[in-house]
Amino acid sequence: MIRPCVMAVLAGAIAVCALAADDAPPPEAFRVREQPLSPGPRITPFLQYQAEQAWREDNDRQRAWDGIHNERELLRTQDQARRKLLQMIGGLPAAKTDLQARVTGRIEMDGFSVEKLIFQSLPGVYVTALLYVPADHSKKHPAVLVPAGHAADGKFHYQSLSQRLVGRGYVVISWDPVGQGERSQFWDLAAGKSRYNLVCGEHAAMGNLAYLAGANLARWEIWDGIRAVDYLLTRPEVDSQRISITGTSGGGFQATLIAALDERIKVAVPSCYISALPMRMYNRIFADPDSDPEQDLSGMISNGVDHPGLLLMIYPRPVMVAAAVLDFFPIEGTRKTVREVRSLYERFDRGERIALVEGYHGHQFSSENQEAALDFLDRFNQMPVRHGLPAVKELADKALLCTRTGQVALDYRDAKSLMEVIREFYEEHRTAPGHHLLKEYYGDKYGGVKQWQVSEYSGATAVPGQITWEDVGSSEAAGVSIDRYLLRHSKLLEMPLLHIHKSAAGKRTVLLWFREGGKATAADWPDIKKYVEQGYDVVSFDFRGLGETRMPYTAVSPDDPTLGALDFDHAYVNSISGVLANHVYNSLLTGRPYFLQMIEDAEIAGRFAREKLGAKGVAVTAPDGGYTLASAIAETLPRIELLPQPDAKVLKWSEIVEQKQEIWPIQYLLPSGAYIH
């Protein structure tokens, strides 16, 4: 195939372009795709691959549900899902310690009072909450938990909902999730603000660390809610048999999981959360890119504990799903999930206990949805039939502060950071039998790359169990050839790959070489040439979702728009709100962490090197941050040896947890990685 020459030689265009011996190759010599993708959001092959994997796993769950023939089998399926959920979050704390609850202030309102409450869900873990109590003390009242969704001001943001509930006769408790409102975990005293945003930013730093420790941030959020129930049961005004929960967005997430794991909650109304995760995989990057690890439990889809599974855990208790047609939680997924769960409720004569209300609006607990939710709560709490929403009079945030300074970390010298709590969780569990990377990689999600066939691309779609290669051109510099290939595999995925070598006879050892961001570029030529001069053939390639396979799009965080102002390379890999982070969380949902998928890409490149290039051996190395992955590849894949880098350092997951490191390369996220030996 005739290609344009990268340097004119006697004014002619030839297939192999020769450069002066001391010149580095031009950038296009390292680019496999002739036409890079134009900037903008798009469904890349990798994103499509992730969604299709999720749908296959969702189909597996649906087939299992089709086999439910009686209520006993349903309850068994429910119990299995609940045990998997507990496993995914790292279990719940074993003991309920003294709440040490204290009311720090009280505001009298028309027909009710607002108490400022602080309790400890765990020793040193202070929870700031508002308790709305009806003025009528002549009888016991039903109670409603209102976990706060993603709002920087936490519980203050949900005053209207709380006042409407108390106006109907409910005792209401609404609290700050960790990392929001008065519970910042990264407060900068000098700046008077968090080092991250108080919406999803703090959750990202804490949640990513929790993954490594074998838990999930949801563990502690759920526990706060369970302890809030415990507190309600200490109040003489509360009817212990009529406790409900409702919340929106992140509060809808908490409402669903708290109800799933605490059967003392009799009615649940999650808002703007329930959908179907395979659908969520597509739009999260474009509409809601902020990292929120507590909502991406490792194995959530592969374990059958997607949103339908969560709702199933509430059966046979009443549940209403409030949804927004224009939400970034896809409404089609909401309808699908409710339809599937409703079919089980109806199958066993509980159909009146499940409902769906939709509002034509964006991501919010709208007035019309709130009215439907309150009517649903009234019905199942034996409350009088009412119509309309009570009037509210919101107070200024400052008037409702539970703490003196506005932050528990400043008010209480013994306040314990959740980063420390996560580290302690790891210390408690590190004596258990360790994990091995080899076993993790070759687990039940291993694709069998070692047996895949390698052949030349014929124009057909790559079928499972096959790697096809296409020669897309070659350049030459200083007697070194740079051959460009495009590998296709797994039906949808493509791997740009370079084979950099001298034209020497006989088989040579192939060195897999890459940077943290993908294959070699022109800037890496001195390093690459050094290895070629040492006698290696160098194979450099892009991992899925990196290098030339990146989505040419910068995710714009609605929580912190400054993250989108970063240059493309840094914005793409940003762990707080970046495209790569969303790919990483998608991979967790389907049970095959992205880190293991990168090792799989190295195995594919190694297969190509042996089968097509005739390598007599394969080694691997990488500079700087890529060396951690190179070390893991050599540890995991047989017949691939590590070529040491004298000054390189391997990132250890255990040290990240022990040192409570906040930011580290998101592509190295591996659940329970801190226990890897």
C-alpha cells in the first residue's frame, strides 16, 4: 500500500520513509490511525463494549428471575442478593456503639420544632442531623428518614421536603452524608473550604481508598442511616412500627440501600436514582461525570444486584419509585426496572405495594413527585388522606448549624476522619488470607486470551476468541523500522500497536514498552532507540481507553467546572471527574476491574508478538508511573519477564491505604488491592 512519506526524498513519495541517522521520527510515525477522531462526545468502541458486557450480565439475572416460581424461591433469591450486597460493601460494623446523642439547639416553628442533633454512628464519627418533631405530643407519630442527596449544604438543602413531612404529622430526621454539609473530611482551615467540592469530590477521594481496602464508601453511609433509625427508636414521640425513608439523587441511593438492609423500615420512596445500570454506563460520562464510588459497587451488575436487585430486597414492603423523565438516570431504565420488580410483586399478590411516579422535568424531587410520595407514605402509614403540600418557611443555613464552627472536624478534637476509619478497616482485615494477583486475573471473568487465535484481518468483525491484525504502514529512522498495526479483538475493541525493530535476521526478544498513558510517542524515541540498540524488538501499544483509543472529549463537572478547564490529557484521567474514571467504574460494575483489563491487553500484545512476529521471548518494562503496571504484568502473565528500571517505584495498594493517600492514578484502582501479596 502506497503511503504519503513523512519526509521528502528527492521530491518522491515512497512506502518506507528514510530519515537522517541522528533525526527522531516525526509524530505521525507513531500514530496508527490516519485520521484521529474529531473532538466531541461519542460512543466509542470501548464504551459500547462495556455496555454490551453489562447487558449480557443483566440478561443472566433476568433468566434467573424467570425461574422464580413461588415466594419461597423469591425470598431465597432476595437473601442471596442481600448477602452479595453486604459482601460488596465490606459488611456492616459488628457492634452498635453508644450514639452519644446530644441536641445542640432547638427552633420552634409553627406546628413543629427543629432540633439540632449530633450523634456518633461509630466512635469519633460524628453525624450532624436535624430532627423535625410535630408539636402534638399526645400520641406517637410515624417517622421518616430523609438522607441528604448530593448538595454541598447537605441536610439544609432538604428543608422543604422535611417540613412538608412534619406538617403531615411525621417525625423527620435528615442528616449530612459524610463529605457534605458539616461533615467535610478534607477541610482547609486557612481557606475556609474543603480541598475538594462538597458534592461528589470528597466522596471520590474516600470512595477510591475504600475500594482498595475491600469495602465501599456505601458501607459507612448505610451505617449512618441504620444508626439514625436507632436514634429514632429512643424518642418517645416515634411509633417504632411506622418508620419510612425517602430521599432524592444520592439520598435516593441511600434510601434504597438502607431500606434493603434494615427491615425496620416499612416503606421506601427513592427519588431520581432507580434506573438500569447498563443504560447508565452510556450517559454518565456526558451528563453526570463526577466520580461517586459509593454508587458503583464492585460486581454490582455481575452479581445480579443492579437496581432491580436492590428493589427486590425491599419486597414485600411497599416501595414507590419517583422518577424524572429528563433525568440523567435514564427513564427507560427506571421503567424497565420497576416493570421487572412489579411483576414479582404481582405474581405473589403484592401488586398494590409498588408504584412509579414520573415528572416531566430534570434531576429533582419535584413538587408533583413529592405530593405523590407523601400520599403513598400516608397510605401505608395509616395516616389521614390529604391533598396538596403544606407551606414551608425555610431557614438560613447558619441558623440550622448543629456545630459551633460549621464543621464537626473543628468542633470535636476526637473527631475521626473517615480516611482513618477506612485505614482501620484495612488493619482489622489484613490478617486474613491475602489475595494473589494471579488468582484475581485468572478468575471466572478471564477471557481465555492464552488460547485465542491470531490471524490477519480480512475485513470481518473479530469474533470472540480471535485476534486479527492489520498492517497499516511503516516508517524508518536511523536504520530502525517502525511498523504500525491495528489489532482487533473481543468483537468491538481495537488496539493500536507499534513494532519497532532493526532488520536483523533471526528471532529476537520482544520488549513490551508503554507509558502510563499508552504507547510510545516521538518524545520517547531516545528511550526506545536505547532498547533497540540493546538487541530488543520493541512492541508498544495503547491500552483500551488510552492513547489513540481515548474518547476525544473532556467531561465537564457540574459540581466543579474548573476540572473541565484542565488540559485534555490531565482532564481525561482526573479521578474526581474524568472520562477514564467513568470507564474504571463501569468496569467494576461488570466484575472485571480495568486494571485487570489492562493486563489482558498486555497478554493480547504478547500473543501477537509470539504468533505474528515470531518472538523468541517477551519482556516488559515502562518508565515512571507505568512501571507499576509493567511489574503486575510480569507477575501475572507466564513467560513475560520484567526488565527492571533502576529508579522506578512500584505503587503498592497497601501503602496507599496505610498513608491515606487521596489522589493516585485511577486506572490502578483494584478492589481489595491492599491485600494483594
